[in-house]
Amino acid sequence: MRLRINDNELEVEVFGADDAPVLIAHHGAPGLGSRAEPRATFAPFADTFRVIVFDARGSGVSEGNPPFSHEQWVADVDGLREWAGVESFVMAGGSYGGFISMEYAIRHPSRVRALVLRDTSADHENDKAARANALSSDRVTIDLPKFDRINDGTVWDDDDLRDCWREILPLYDHVYDPAKVIEKVEATPYRYQTHNYAFSVNIPNYDIKAQLHKITCPTLVTVGRDDWITPVASSEVIASMIPNARLVVFEKSGHSPQVEEAELWRQTVRSFLHEVGADDR
């Protein structure tokens, strides 16, 4: 469905019973990500939750009225909460979606029943490790101008974003499958203006470590052992700074344990949410 949230149309999908506790999941990669990943990840939770997934402002097929700031994306999440008619909900986000999820929980601590994070970071220090990991990889020979354009938010257009994305995709998985890389390249919706703003304006100023203590809800931090872009160390920092947080490392995963170890990851998340009472009606 199309919902007008904060003067911008969002493409939204809802799964589960109307009276179930709400879970809102935020995708990663502004300008590259879409609701497809959180839909695949969290739709199975519709037996317990009312799951809401969406294309964020400027991503997927949602309208792209600026600004593409963290403040605006957080406000859009709260607009979805208001539309859902609930006072509190479970917030989930992976990668860049984890940035927005943490910032939402910092700004609206009373609204979040539980927080589920996956392969994310509380600052942009992971950029240094990501560059080193990319350059040392034996899967690809990195084209540095392309790597820098996608990392710095200076891609030329949607076609250039596609080429740069194709360049680094082999780095993401625990087990490299060239056919899956091609499939992902073709399935990705490209919105270069959103991507450029996120990585040239938002990321250089992103550092929320000093505010993580404001997150008061139970928090699960998950990460793949072989994550090249937001490595385990990034999740360790988050888990050490959020009170009442726990860290789970998935040993046979890269950046996407929710895909590479799907059954174990979902079981871990379900157990956590049940333990902390986030699935109570």
C-alpha cells in the first residue's frame, strides 16, 4: 500500500494480525536497499507480530522528497508508528537500517519495547576496516575509483551506482556465489541521489556512541563473523555501550546472517523477543 507519511509517499507492506504487537523493520543501504530484505527476514514473524516493512524515503519505489537525513528517516518511522496506532513497538534494522533504529531508540526511548540490530555500527570507524578488507580480498580486484565513489557518495548516476555496487557485492557473503551476485545486482532498485546524500553528508558526521546509553530497551546485537563492512568489532562496541544489550556472533555468515544462517538467526531473535516480553499482547 502507499501511505503518505510526513508529506512523502512510502510503499508499505503489513503482515500479521491487527491486534498483534507491532514490529517495524528498517532496511539498509539508502538508495540501494528496499523492503525486500526485511520482508523476507521478518514476514515469518507474522505468526506473533504485526510486521511492518517499507521502502524508506528515497529508496525502493517510495517517493523521494528530501531531506534524506537521519532525523527525517527517524521521523518517518515514528509516522508509521502513529499510523499503526500503537504507543510502543519492536524496532529492527540491519546495516544502515541499524543506524536509524538506534537513533530512533535514542530519540524515543519510551516507544521501543525491544531493539533488534544486525551487522551495523555506531560510527563510521568501520570504513577503515572495510577498505582494508576490500583491498585484501582474493574474491575481487577492487577498482579503487569505483570503490571510492560508492563509499564517498559521489556516484554519477543510477548506472554508475549499479556498476559500483556490482564491484563490491562479492565481498558480502560468507560463501561467494557469482550467480547470486548477478541476481542481487539485477534485483536492486537504484536511487543514486539518496545514496550520495547518505554517504557524502550523513556518514561523515555519524557518531552516536556517546548517546547509546540513552537506549533503555532490551537490545539484541547480531553480526556475522566474516562481515567485511561492519565487522564484529563494531557490534562489540554497540553491545558494550547499550545497557541491557547482548551480542550474538554467527560463525558461518558475512554481512547477512539473517540469510546465510536464517533458521538459527530467526530462532535467536524469537527467543530474545519472547524472553524480554516483547511478544506480549
